Amino acid sequence: MTVHPVTYEVIRHRLLSITEEMRVALQSVSGSPTVTEATDFFTGLYVPDGSFATMGFQVTHEAPPVGALIRHLGSTGRPVHDGDMFIGNDPYVGALHQNDVQMAGPIFHDGQIVAWAGVMAHETDMGGMNFASWCPDATEVYQEGLRIPAVKLVDRGEVRDDVLEMILAATRLPAALGLDIRAFIATLNVARDRLSGLFARYGADQVGTVMHRMIDETERATRRRLAELPDATVRVRDFLEHDGHENRLYTVDLVATKTGDELVLDFGGSSPQAPGFINATRSGLTGGVTGALIPTLGFGIPWNAGLLRPVRIEAPDGLVCTAQHPAPVGSATVETIWVVTNVVQKALNLLLAASERHAPRAQAVSSGTMATFNLGGVNQFGERFGLHLLDPLAGGSGAFASQDGVHAGGPVAVPMPAVADVESNEQVSPLFYRHRRLRPGSGGAGQYRGGDSAEIALTLRGVAGAEALVMTHGAEVPNSAGLFGGWPGATVEQRFNGESLGPKPGRIPMRPGDVFEVSWQGGGGFGDPKLRAYAAVAADVAAGLLTEEQARDIYGLGADACHGATVDPDAPGQPLGPALRLVEMEDGFEVRTIAGAVLSRGTTRWRSGAVARTVDPTSHGITLHEDLTMTAFSCPVSGIQLAVDVHRRDQSPLDDLELHVPAAADPTPEEHGGPQ
């Protein structure tokens, strides 16, 4: 169907406006600080096959899962009527984990489904062994709370009270969950009402055509964006520690191959699925990829399912990122899914950095983990309460190619992060904040510093006691990776009454006077710290962001020229980051540093020509798992730091960026081993 260009733009912008109205409706009706003040939710509009045509700017991880719920309904062959709404939260159907409750409703016109509206939000408790449905002791998904595959909650406009009663019977917080479900219904009703009005004005066929065209145009724009990046193979690994049972180390391994206007993301080298609750299902893997892909590659492009069409995700079943039933997956969102986002973010930014046009947009990894704190019990009024604290979204963002990262800037997967006011959290729970502030020096060191994270200290007031559930990854893994010689951000530090906690202490009884403290990961740094301008280091010290000792030991008090060597920031060749150049010659090409050192010929695997040294990260606020070590690579002439790699002790660091340069001899590719 042909749509006039002006009409197309009017309808397109109205669809985006409807998506924003859905957000307003959700936050207006919900009583949960997770939704009303923080950003752990999603709204969007879908075409009939479950592809999202619009999405809000909250959690990008959650765009594909609602589509999976829609596709599951289609696969069952169940009748779907005007006014129906379906609820689900099953990770083995399409959700990320059981706490992420999703609802979808069809939008009909003349007896045909023209679109679907979808909503999703984190609910504090869905049953299970532990309050908040995070169950470190779980060995199978049955122990982690109620799973709803895809159930009709609203039948032709009438709420099925029996289904709602069954769902609320499973949770420790029925009032809170019940109010949020009512908010979901209100959100879908707003979408239905607004879309019906749009159909009446422009015709359902024309609106449907616009939705499909929006996705098609984004696909074309994404393919153009990919074609602008160099063809390459990028290898990235990140790790997470402790599966809830033992402090084992797990690997998320990505081999990204970009060819022409397509991108293949191969996770086949990742660890086998865990016996504990850190696993993600394949829906979680897709969500993790989306969380990095949309904001990193999709700048200037309308966000919808077209961004995913040129991307193929490959991974066999049974990995930590493709767990098979009945593996526990309760903490997937803050564990494996988060780490999937980290590796995709780093891989895409390495590609951007190797593109002359897009290199200024390159960014180190942001806020590489989310340390979870939940608190539950009975408040001073004798009522059961529960709080899922979203303050950990205030981790530091990664440094950019030409500027520092944002302090407390948050994760890349949440484009518009927000956390509840201190007073709001204290109002809905018997918490008292002793402080919420930035943690100086937590951002990764670099020519441009990663953003510092925030830190908090909490205690109780007004109650005899409560139960906290504390868990994280990234206490012994620096997940906020730096780029091109920049250091990772500091690791998570959790303390209870002054004593350090491990990554997953689990349930902790709290009494008045007890103090829980936590600081989160800062963003990764960009470039060698000793390339940072003296004035910038002095300003950091004056602002209290660095101590004089850190300025001296890490930054060498700052320098406008690195290490006294002769370096040329404008050295000829294609930049591969701030200190490396790809130089074409008559008989091939070589990789040189800006000091003139030749590191490799005929391949961009330059690490073999650099000076490697094992580094001690403790002065950077980094604690390492016993199976990990860190290696820094430097220019043999100037000493400029080119990379800081985190890797297993029994494995060599990866040559992360291998450009497919036509003039190059075809080097023997590194063997890509099995699960690590």
C-alpha cells in the first residue's frame, strides 16, 4: 500500500507518541518505585508477527521478550478476541526471568489483528524459595517462583478474577503486584484507545503499512551503518563469578564477525549452563544482545526490530546463555544477560573505533554489573513490605574517545536511567540512608576517565528486623572494560557492619544498627592514563575525584606528551584507537604505534609485537577472582599503554580486533576452543 510521505511521518510520530502515553499510564497507576521513579519497565507496539515497531527509552533488554510472548500465543493456535489481554513471565517461553511480568493485547479492526501493544516490568516478588524470588540455593526453575507461560487475564474486556487471584496467591506482596497488573491493563487500554482513534482517522491498513515500513526502513539504515564499519572478526570475553552454590568462574565468549551489511554474533565458546540461578535462556541471550545493539549501533536510527534483522545470533543449547529447562534462571537479568550486553557493547565499540567516520563515538564499557539488594519483612504498621533497590543503576558510564564518562551515568541498556529518590525508598520501607554519593576513583583510569559509580550505606529504622537478599557478580571481575589502554572500572565492594562480603552472600538478617554498604562498578577508561592532560588530572584532584597519590602513581601527575618519547598523534595511517595506526604499504600493511614501533605485518593481531606485563590492579580498586589475571600491553618504543586485558590465568589474552584487510595475507585464524 502506498502512503504519502507526509502522512507516513504523521502516523509514525503518532505511534511514537502513543508509546510514550503508555509509559505515562503505567507510571501513573503503578504504586511501585521500581516503575514510578526508576526505570525497570518497557512499553512498545508490535506488528502481528511479534516484531516491535516502537519502544520506550527504558530497559532495551525487554523489547524482544514481549514479542516472544506474542509469537508463543500464535504458535498455540488459541483463539484471540478483541479486548483480550495475556499475561506471562516464563523465561522458557519468552521472559527474561520470573520477576519480569509481561502483558500483551491485540488491537483489532474489522475483525483482524492490526497490531499488538505490550508492557513489561520487574515485580519485587513472584514467590519461590526466597523473598524477591532471587534464590541462590535453587537448583531448578521450579524453586524460583510462579511461572506463567501465556494466560488470558482479560477476556473480551472482562478481567478474569479467578486467574488474577491465582497469580496473587503466589506472591508475598499481592497488593503491590495486583496494582501493577491493573497498571498493565490500563497501559494496554490506552494503547487500544489511541490506536483505534488512529485507525478511524487514517485507516487501519495505512497504519499497519506504516508500522511495517518503520521496521523495514530501520533495517535498511542499520545495514547502511554496518556497511560503513570495516569487515572484521572481533573476539571478546567477559566473566561472572559464583553461581549461588560455589565460587566458580563462568565465561561469556563472543566472536563477532561483521561482513558487508551483516553481523554474526557467535557465543559458542561460552561456559556450559550453571547449576545455580545465574543462567539465561535463549530469550535472555537475545535480550542481552538487544540491550547493547540498540543504543550502541542504533544512534540516529529509529529503534525497532529492524535493528536486529541484519544480526544473526549463534549459540548451541545448554550454555550459560542458552540454558535448557529446568535450569534455574532467577538472576539472569543481572548476571548472564548483563554480561552478554558487556561483550556485545565492547565488540561494537571496537568496530566503531576502527571506522574513520564513527571512531569519535567509540566508548568503553559502562556499568558492567548490577549489585542486587532486596529487603523484605513486616513494617512498623504490621504490614508486609518489600523493596527491590534500583540504586545500582547508578554505576559509572564508560569513557568516550574524546571525553570522560558520566558519573553515575548507568548501564548502556537503559538509555534513560533513573533511580528513586532517597526519601521515596525510605517512605515505602523501613530503610534509612546514611549516605548516597559518588565513589571517587571508581571510574577506570585513562586518557579519558570512566565515570565514577555511586555508593550507599543503609540501615533500618522503626522495625525490629528485616531480611536482606544481597548478591552480585563483578566483586571479583572488572566487567566495565576499558579500551585502548584504559583501565576497567573498580569492582563492586559489599560490606556488612564493616566486614567485606563475597559476591553472593544471599540472605542476611538485618537489625537496627546494622549497616550495609555497597559501591558499584565505575565505567571503563579510554586510552593510556599517562596521556591524560596535566590540567585534567589536577582538576580531578581538586574536585576530590583522585587523591594526590593516585594522580602520581596512575597518571604520572598527568602529561601532555607520554613518557618523554617522540609520539605523533597525527601519525599517518588508519587509526585503531588513539595510539595504533594501520598503515598500508605496497606489499601489504602493518600496524604501528604513534611512536613508530611496528607491531605486526599482514595482520591486525598486534599484541605479539607489544611489550606484555602482568599488572597488579589493587591500586585501581579492582579485586580479581583466583582464576583471573590482568595483562597490560605497551608500545616497545614509547611505553604507551595499548590495552589492559582481563583473562583466565590458563589462557592468553585475546587478539580482539582482526580486520579483514583485502591486501593482507590470510593469517591462520586462532582456533576457537570449546566451552570455557
